[in-house]
Amino acid sequence: MISGGTVAFHTLGCKLNFSETSTVARQLFEGGFARVNIDESPDVVVINTCSVTDNADAKCRNFVRRSLKSNPIAFIVVIGCYAQLKPKEIAAINGVDLVLGANEKFNLPSMLVDLTKKAYGFGEIRVGEIKEVRDFIPGFSSGDRTRTFLKVQDGCDYFCAFCTIPLARGRSRSGTISQTLDSARDAIKKGAKEIVLTGVNIGDFGKANGESLLELIQELDKLEGGIERYRISSIEPNLLSEEIIDFVATSTKFMPHFHIPLQSGSDEILSAMRRRYRSDLYRSRVDYIRKKMPHAGIGVDVIVGFPGECDSSFKQTYDFIKSLNISYLHVFTYSERPNTTALRIEDVIPVQTRQNRNKMLRILSLKKQREHYENFIGGISKVLIESSEDENLIFGYTPEYVRVAVNLNTVSKNTTTSLLLKTINPNGFVLGSVN
């Protein structure tokens, strides 16, 4: 490995990617590299890609160009899901020097032996067979924000019809509870006040070694050292047990906040998607959360325009979500992905129809979010202050995931402060003041 130099990072996609970028960054720091911004002419640029979002290729190309504009001789490394799935396409991008697969990316330091740029369009490829990946590499995000993303699981065994993640990340795997607690302790030592448990399918945690997510969160809850909050990131409804909900309801550290992917409110479409639950189970989970935690934040993922989603199926989804007592939506427009079984379904939905349905659900999301926020107006909530986004306001979140802004001069970053929640700003956040 080359000792020393500067490196810049750019991360696309999910919370798990941010966690893994930080892991790679720490490896390079230990080798003497210093982190800089992309506009500071870095010696090495690492681009962590995503295959879930649209236009992965275009986003990768754009950032390569930006990197070369800053430093024409920068050594450019591309990692992540898109790198695993399309290594030859990425290696052919002018300016890319090295493409690393799902396992290989964690060996980047040892591969930086020569930073001489490759001939344009001939980047080196080091990508192994994803079916052979068995190792779990722990990690957590750090240095960017108060909230830390702790990687507790990787890969997925579900093979949903629309998803390439099992092809990009391999089979489900995780560390042990003991190993995960060690990672959490490291994150806490670095100043984390809130830890978000993240992975591809975190409900599968520990299944290979006889442990469980419930046992993990029970042990995390006992950790000390300044950690104030935990959140469970996206978890499949069939894996979100009543026991997990019961524990969160009684915990002072695990926040009353769940993110539960739905994808469709039509049982017919859920079957075509190869999802492992139906709408009645989903409703039962939401209802049980509300029974135990009446004001909990509940986020929902939904996909519009999946093949076969006729007007009637979409109306089922819309009406189902409207009837649920949830807090917000993440709405995704279906887009075709190579090597997915959804491509075999012939009833393709026109792009314009997909976009129109996306807009309808985004409007519904805004209504749901406002209803959720209104529950807290006039009351006092503990807000973990995270970041400043303009000259006058600094932002944070309540336990129930209400986004609050307060005067910059009245609170400090990385502190938990009791705030009076006064009004809902037209821009979609709550204005608060120190109580």
C-alpha cells in the first residue's frame, strides 16, 4: 500500500453504503491518507455506487468527470453494488482506474500500490463471484453527523422480483452479537449520540448462528458511555415481531420509530413481487405499534408502476395506505433492472403513468406527515440537534422522527435539548424554541 496522500469519497444510495464508505475511509486513514473534499485535488477518489436508484451509470460518470476536473491525474476507484453488477461497463468509463466487487472493496488499501492512471477506458477489474461471498465485514459511519449508521447485517435471501441486491451483495449474513457490540462501543467512543441499525435485511440478523435481532437490541440497550438513542432502520413486516415492538415500547434508548417496507397494498401485486407477507399482516403490524406506542413514527416504502399494476391495483394501494395510521412515505417509481424476474411480466406500465402515481402518493405522504407532526404541536419534545442548514436555524429530530428547527444561537450541535414545538413551517419542518 502507498503510504500517505489525500483521498476523497462520494457515496450514492443507502445508509449501508455510508457505513461501508466510512469503514474503507478508516482503513485508508490508518495507512496515512488524509480525507479532503473532491474540489481539493485529491490523489485518490473512491466512488461508492448504488444499483437501486435510477441512472446509476450516469451518476457514476458525472462524478468521475467532476473528479478529473479537480485533478486530471486522480486515481479513481469505483466500489459498491453497481460495481459488482456492471464491472466491465464501469471499467470502460474514461478515467476509472480500479473497479472492486462486494468483498474486494474492503481490501482497497492493499491494492493501492501504484497510483499511475490507467489508459482511458481500461480500468482494472477485481470483482469476485458474489455467490462465493460469505464474510461479514462490520462497520459504522462516522465523522459526518451526530447520527451513526451501524452495519449489523449484509446481503439478502429474499430475491424479490424487482430487486438486484442479492446479485450485488450476496446471501444474508451478519456478525455475532459480541462483534456488533464491539462496533457499537467504537462508534460511541467516537461521539455517537444516536445509532441507527442498518443492513439489507436486518430482521435476518443472527439466523446463521442461532442469535436474533431481538437479542441484539436487548444487549445494545444495556451499553453505556453516552449513547442516548437507537433506531431500527428498514425492517421487513414479517420479521418485525410483536416481541421487538414490545421491547422498543419499554426501552428508554430505542426510539418509537419504525420503517417498514410495504411496496404495494394489493395482495395480487405483492404476490407478483414475491414479497413474503400480505396486506393483512402489514396492517396488523401497524395496528400493534399504535396500540403500544400511539404517537410512534412509522415510515413506509412503496413502489408504483410495477408490471401488472393496473388502475384497480394502484387504487387498492392508495386506499390501503390512506387507511393506515402511518407517518410518511418513501415513494419509488419502478424501473427495470437486468436479471430480475419482474422482466418476465408482460403487462408493462407506461412511464408517464408511473410518474403520475408517484406524484399522487407523494402528496398523500405530505398529508400523513403533517397529521403526524400536528400530534406534537404545543408540546415539549427532546430533540437531538444534528446540523445547521442555513445562517439562522439548526435541525434535529424528536424520538418520533419529527424534524425540528430552532434558532442556531440557542442550542449546540450534538446535544439533546427539550424544545417547545410551536408551528409547522411551510417547508415541512416544525419550528421550536428552547423550553
